[in-house]
Amino acid sequence: MFIWRGFLDNIDLVAINEQPGIDRRYSHTTANHIVYHAKTKNFTISVTESKDNSLFTPLIGATTTLNTTIITSAKIYALYASLLSQRRALEGWFPTPVKKAVAIGKRRYRSSFSTSSWDRPCGINCPILWRHIRGLHKVGVFTWGGNDNQYDDFSEAGIPFSDNDLKWRLGDTCSNAACPLRRGNYFAPSRA
């Protein structure tokens, strides 16, 4: 934790009390998380640090898929990697207020309150699709150099949270006419 604080201080991130992106139904977890914010002319960055072993409570309570990425000392885990790569944000159970959605648009992300404007099937990003962490199936995993820019692919062998059987979904309806999943509740397919 102290290594991260030094790194965050180096890039002018400051700790604040509010918890943007963490849903009200998870407000009891606020004592277990620290949020850092930095804002410059060109970007805003928010970092939520878990004070306990739970990495997923703030992620699953996020109001938008933009807030569902984990950065560790050697890897980045994106729960919605394909949306991230498309510069698209999908709102969850409790949509982001319009003011924040406009801010997301200014960051060059297309923010969707529903999937109604999507012209292709949602696939793994369908809001009614139950997803799970076990085995990191359909989770983007990327290696980075960390604070000291040293590539170390073995530093996190045996990722502790990949064995969790936690499940979640973004919503209970899909408005995408092209999505074959919109008629029921489904789990993301498991590895064969």
C-alpha cells in the first residue's frame, strides 16, 4: 500500500473522501477504500484502493464499466476489456448522472445508458449476462512494467482473486434489437 501511495503522490494524486463510481448500495464499504483523484487540463484519473482483501466490491458497485479495471504492481485486469478497447462505456444498475456522463463523453468515450443504440449483438458485454471471476474468463489481462518499469511476468503467479466464484451483471434488461441474449438471463460461457 505504501508503494502505491508514493507512486500516486509522485503523479500528484490526492486522497479524497467521496467515492465516485461506487454505488450507494455498497456505501458500507467506504471505510475499506481510499479514492485518489487527479485532474489536469487533458485528463482526470480516479484510483480506488481497497484497504482489505476485497478487490471486487468497488468494481461491481461501479456505475459505469469505465470503473471496472484493476491495476496491480505488475498487471492490469479489465473486466470489460472489449468495451474499453472500443472506447465505450456502458452504464450499470444505477446510471451515472447526466453531468458525469457528459464528462465521460469529453474523455472521448461513448457512454451508453442502454444497449438500444448498438447495431451489433452485445456478446460478452450484454448487461443481462451473468459474469464470474473464476479463472479470469473473458477478463483482459495485460502486463506492465510497474512503478520501476521492470517487466516481471512471474510476480503474480497464482492470482488470488481468480479462484473467487463471485458473479455479477450490469442489469436485468437488454434493449439491443440485434442481441439474441435479450430474452433471458445467462451466464458467460465457461472455458471448455
